[in-house]
Amino acid sequence: MIIDFQINQGSGPWSLIEESVCAAEEAGFDTLWNLDHFSGEMFQAPTMPECFTTLTAWAHLVPTIKLGTLVTNINNRHPGLLANIVSTLQEVSGGRLTLGIGAGASPTSPWGGEQRALGIEMLPTMRARHQKLLESVELMRSVWAQDRHENFQGFPRPVTTPRIIAGTNSVALARIAGQHLDGVNTRWNHPGRRDILDAAREASNGRKDLDVSVWAPFVPEYADPENSVHQELLAEGVTRLVLFEDGRPDPQKIAAMSRYLS
């Protein structure tokens, strides 16, 4: 099982985030993920640097570790803009990006406060949000395609088309991810975790390279193959575990993960 690290980029001063990112690469994590939010409030953080600007800086700071968004809210940017951003980041990073996307919250959800504050439209039904996610992916892939329409001539194209995964809490979106995307991610202690991951696998028709991942709190022992949580996830076919430090990161604690990753 691949072990990744996710950092809350608003949880400390930039100097600490830089030190933590370097520690993650040196420790041997496969991929470094960040958040896509406008405000740090829901993570009790004082601020929240922009997702892709942060990843671009990290791409220069750490030259080998892969990079990813967990997850980009599809409502936060026009898909044409997102396609351009992704192409640029792929160029800067040498093709290291995995684009994790989410369908966004409902208009009444407490998780949608930052969108409401900015007047960003939030679709009322899950079906509509899932359809918008699919349409956004389709447009981005159309912009990136080698045989794209002449209307897209001159638009940036990524050096390599990034893998796209969906973060989800529902079986419905897991099926969409399995059928149309490259992977699925859900939280480790979701009561429907097994159903969500199974739905993605079934919808993929046995696709061998489907990324089946979960995120969990940054508990170093979860990376230990002898740990019961690690073994449970592995037995369920989880291919990737993302350890998320949502508070202030500790570079020494991150660096110490090398004992499990080397």
C-alpha cells in the first residue's frame, strides 16, 4: 500500500510549511497533497493559501515527490481555467500532478460557507453536482486532447495528462469515479467505506490501475505494515493511504516516518 502525506497549508507560517514539505520528500512519501479552500476556518487555521499557487511553489521546492489536490472543488473555478492551471502546473512540475476533484457541498451544508460568502453558485441536488463534475472533466479533457477542436488551438496542453480521482462520501460518485476517472478517495472511518470502494471497483470493470485510496489522520503507526488499521485497509484492497495532518505540522515527526517508508 502506497503511503502519502497531506498538509494543511494554512496551518502555520510559510517557513514551517516549507520545512514540512521538504521533510515529507526526504522521508519517502510517494505523493504530497494539499487542500482547496478559500478560508482556513473549517480547519481552525488562521488562513488558507491558494491550492495551485502553493503546489507550484512546492514543485520547485521539492523536485521528486509527486503532488496532488485532495480535493479541488469543481465549483471553485471554471473548468477552462482549471484546465489551464493544471497544464501550467504539469509543465512546472514535470508531470507530477494528480488532480483530486470533488463535487462540492449542497447549498445548505455547513461545509459550503466559503462559497456562500463569495456568491459562488451551489447546485441543489447531488445529481446536478455529479453531472457538473462530469461535464467539467469532459471539457478539460477536450482542451487537453491531441485531436482537439480548432477552437482550443493555443490553449495550454499538459506535458502528460494528469490522473484524475474523485473524493467522495457517496456510492453514486464512487461509481462515476470508477467508470470515468482514474481513482476514488474516501475517509478511512466512513461507515460506508467498503461499499464506496467496492462500487468504484465494480464500475471500473476490473481496471487494474484504478487508484483506490483513503485518507486518515496523521498517525505514523498507520504506515506500519504490522499495524491493524494498515492490515484492515490492505485486506479491503486499498492501494493508497493518505495521512492528513490538519493541524500545525511537525517536521521532525514527518521526517521520522522514514522508518516506515524506506
